Amino acid sequence: MKEGFDSPWDRQHMKKIAIIEKIHEDGLKLIDSHPDYEYEIINDVSETNLMQKLPEFDACTLRVSKLSSKILSNCKKLKVISRHGVGYDNVDLNYIKKNNISLLITASANASAVAEHVLSLILSLSKKTLRYDKEVRSLNFKANSKDIQTIELLGKEILIAGFGRIGKSLIKICLGFNMKAKVFDPFIDENIIKSFGGRKINNITEGLSTCDFLSVHMPLNDKTRNLIDYSKIKLMKKNSIIINTARGGIINEKDLNKALNENIIFGAGLDVFTNEPIENDNPLLKNDKVILSPHVSTNTDECLSRMSIETTKNIIDFFDNKIDNSMVVKL
């Protein structure tokens, strides 16, 4: 029982938050600082367990686990889901819309971490960092260096597909490397993109033929699924690089693997996959032209702290009727 709550009546009026998969302790400390809230961490995210546990909670946080209509139909008390991140393709949106369950995101916490991860992939691929590391460890040192092609960022053009907070953070970094930037985002005004130093394009194919780097920052939906397929990749330069830190499924993985094997593009960096964890038979696992990371672009200690705080603060602000509208998903 929390300090200040010493009667059963008080306990009945506490808000209960389910922490589905553990989050950074700083977010939990924020809940602890509010005596009218309590939480329970749920590590068993199986459908059976969530169906059994969630009905007793007023709110829940959510990382990568799925909340299906089958699970949610048991949650008559649930008023709000607070995503530990910005994507929400793991939530049954039709169900929560019909049942008036609000969905919140951490709209401002992860932008810099993801943008930095994009840059790390761009640099690693451009400079063939992993290949050089392997050469040195194999005691080849410079024996094969003449056969290893690397490229510079100076003066190169990046196409940023999706211009939310992450895209805006990324363009600042790229301009710092004296790169040029085009932006594809039908929902962002041209003047806003200009103010960040970019140039808006109205059709993604228009940018693919001229860009040296493509970085994807879109949600996964019916319009974006398989947006980047073989026909689109064939439009790109031979020395171009594709980066995806948004959602798996936006880039067709089989088509990407085929394009890499046919030397249509220089390389690719993926932090997200159509199926996660990645399947054992995914051909990209054996392709040395792609760098893979396990959906961890936000996994810096600083970002995880910010995200956990924003995730739990969103719930508290929601019940206090002072939630920032930018955190609310419009369903």
C-alpha cells in the first residue's frame, strides 16, 4: 500500500497501470511520485496471460507486444494505451476506436536517437567499417583495400521519406555533413520543409532516381506496405544506400535482397523487419551488403529514460485532462 493510502476506500480510487514489458526505471519512478497511481509489470506477454491480467487495469503501457481485439475485449476498465514509441501497428485500432480507448505515443522522446542510428548505418555502409574490421582481424590489413569501394557523404543527396520529428532531426545532421536533402511527405507543407533546408517532392519516384541515400520514416499502413519494391529500387543509383528504421514491410525484403545481389544499389541498413524476430530463412541474414540491427534505434540509455518518462507521464496527464494533443493518435 502506498504512503498516504491507508483505507480500502482510497485503494478503490487508485488508478492501476499495467506495464506490459519492463521500461526504464525513470518512468516507474514518475508513477511512484504520484500516490494515486500504482503499477504492475507484466513480463509474460502471451495472449492467454494478457487476457487474464489486463481486465483489472485502467491503463497500460505498450512496447512491441500485440494488443488484439481478443485481448482488448476483456478489458472493460481500460481507458488508455500509452505506447513506448511512435508506431502503433501492434494495436487493433478498429477495436479501440469503437470502444473509446485512447491511444497515446511518445512523440518527442526518440527523434534524436533514431536519427543518430540512421547516421551510424549510413557511415558504416559508406565507409565499409565492418569489412575493414574483418580485414584487420584476419591479419590482411591493407592487402585487399584496393578492392574495397567506399564513398563520401560530402555533397551527396539524401531522400527523407516521412518528415515527422525523426525526419526533422535527421535533416539537421545531414546538412551538418554538407549533404543535400529532398523530402517526400504529402502531409507537410513545402515552406516547413524549406525552413529546415530541404526541398519537397510530390512523388517518391521523383526522388529515387537522384538520391544517394534513402531513409524511411513512415508508419506502416495499406498505402506504405511494400512501397519500396524492386521496381522502385531499380530507379536508384548504383552507389545508393537504403536505410529503414521505421517499420518492416515498407521495404519489400525479397526485392531488396534481389537488388543487392544484382548490384543495383550499394547497400542497405535495416533496424526493422517484416517479421520480428527476423525469420531464420530470411535471405538478408546471409547478404553482406546489408547491415542489420534488431529494432534498437531507440535503445540508448538516454532515450529509454525519456521514453519511459513520457510514456507514464502521458497516462497521468490523460487522467488529469491535460494531455498534449501531439501525443494523442487521431483514430
